[in-house]
Amino acid sequence: MFKIIHDRPSCIGCGVCAAINPDHWTMSSEDGKSNVVGCEEVGTDEVLEIEELGKDLDAAEACPVNCIHLYDKDKKLI
């Protein structure tokens, strides 16, 4: 099981995550930042557990401000 943690306050709204993986990422019409689809809000972070990384690994690697963090169980990958 993998976990996505999106540090939403650090997001600059570039949209690369939503372009790479629209199944897990959308852009907010309110503030222009990205949102994780189906996530749980934990403080200011958005958290989503997923079965496999797939395109989310590409999204995290492409994020210019590194606000997408990926974990494999409790081990941080990005």
C-alpha cells in the first residue's frame, strides 16, 4: 500500500500533476491549486492511500516545488 501526501499550502498551481494523472489530481477553481481526488484532509495536507504508484510517481517527480510526497508503508520514497 502506498500513500500520497500533498502539502497543499506549498502548491503553486502549475497543474503538472493534473496533466500527468487526471485520475488522482484536479485543479481547484477556487484558488488554482491542485487537489487529490478522493483524499482525506489531515491538517493542511491531503492524504490518499493507493494500491500502486503508476503515474503518481511521475507527478511527484515533475512537481517543481516538491509538495507531493510518496510513501511505501512508512518509508518515504519522494
